[in-house]
Amino acid sequence: MALTQQQLSNPEVVAAVSRLEFHARQVVEGVISGLHKSPYHGFSVEFAQHREYTPGDEIRYIDWRVAARSDRFYVKEFEEETNLKGYLLVDTSDSMRYQGRRKAHSKLEYASILAAGFASLLIQQRDAAGLVLFNEGVRKYVPPRATGSHFTQLLEELVTAESRPKSELGATFDYMAEQMKRRGLVVIFSDLFGDVYDVLAGLRHFRFRKHEVVVFQILDEDETTFPFDELTKFEGLELEPEVLVDPRGIRDEYLRQFNDFCDGLDRGCREMQVDLVRAVTTEEPAEALARYLATRGRRV
């Protein structure tokens, strides 16, 4: 990829999402803190350190064993576990490398900018962000964490992501659904090119495991409008053969099939209560992400 780490940490993206709070609609596991609800009571925390007792501290947190040894009172401090584990799945198949004429970004670059913005938002909310890079299968898995240094690692992985010819969407989603043991948030960045039923079956597996799912379908304007007029050689990016055709002779049929494909995804996702966001690379990434989060915020 041509993007640098600084570009992926685009201030426009970060600024746009920092003003919007992401409310998880689905009940998630974890401690009650901030925006999210939990079905559990009590504390879900890890011990961090002792500090000397000061008036006003809750007596129940005094470590009586330490007090017996030292004749001084110390209280236990805890580090809260993250509320929400977010898994960002980025498609790195070769079709994601497509970049139309005079477009600022390829689909993969655009997806990476969105994923970086989403990771920044989650970590800013003290939630955890993980990353999955996939094409023929899972190529890289970075478990969710909620630290600034972890965000830097995610950016580095996005910058160095390598593409491969084919994507196996359904199989990859099935595999990851089995790996995620706690309910959380799954955000997918892909053009979703593949068999509609295969894609929807994979998404259904996430929903069966009680994950909340958001899908950003990343498209180039060339794919949505088919603007070609002259004799054109089309190169298959996922091992399909090259074909030389007059685009005017196939435009109507192409658009019919493309729209049928998108309509099938829309219906399937709506039935499963999966958020499907169609993002075309002509729109600024910050605007695409802010638009979705603002719309979502009004619904919850």
C-alpha cells in the first residue's frame, strides 16, 4: 500500500469520530462504565496495585493481610476490563486494490482509513479494538486491546497488509465466529464480492453467536455506475481471465446484476439486523464514518 502510518491516522477521521459516541445496541459483557450496558452486576476488574488508605476510601477495599503485616492500611486498586471487544475485519483480496480513474484511494486504502478511524474511536471510549486481515483465509489476527500503543500496532499492520488473488468470505466469517468466545462487535470492511448466500451465511454465524455486526461495503464509483464508453480490456483481479469488450453492449446487464447483488445483501442484512453501510470511495472517509455513527446514534 502507498499510505503511510501518518495518513492512516488521518486527523480528519479522528476528529470526526471523536465528536460522536458509539452506542453498542446489543447488551455486551463487561463492567458497567460509560456508554455500555451490562447484564452482569458487581465488578469485572483485575487487581493493579496497592496504595495507602486515605479518608473517604471504601473500607471494603482495604487489604487486611497487608495491614496485619505492616500495621498500615492499604487499599487495592483495580484496572477495569474493557466493556466491549471490537473486531475489525479488513478484506485484503486483490479486488480491494482496485482504484478508479482520478480516485484518491484504492478500496483497500479506503477500508484501512475507515478501520483506523473505528479503532481510534473504540480505544478512545476505553473499549478494545482487534484487527483481522483476510483474503483466502485469515492472514493476520491481532487480539483486541485498548491502549494507545496497541492502536499504533494496528496502524502498522494495516500499512503492511499484503493482498492475494481470492477472498473466502463465508469461510473466513465462520472461522472467526468460532474464535470469538465473548459477545462483542464485529465490523467488516470489504467489497463483499462473492456468492450472496455464502456471504450472508457467514454473517448469520456471527449473529447466531450473539455478536453485533456492522458491514462497510467498500465500492469504487466505477463499479456502481460502469462509466466506460470505449473498447476496454477488463482484467480480473481475482484470477479471472482478461476480456476485451465494448462496455456499451454490456452496461445494462452489468448494472442489473450488480444491483440485484446489492439488493440481495440489503435484504439479508436487514433480516439479520446487521448494519450494512455502502461506502463509495468518492466520499471522504471521515464523512462516511461520521454519517453512519450519527445515523446510528439517533436510532439507539
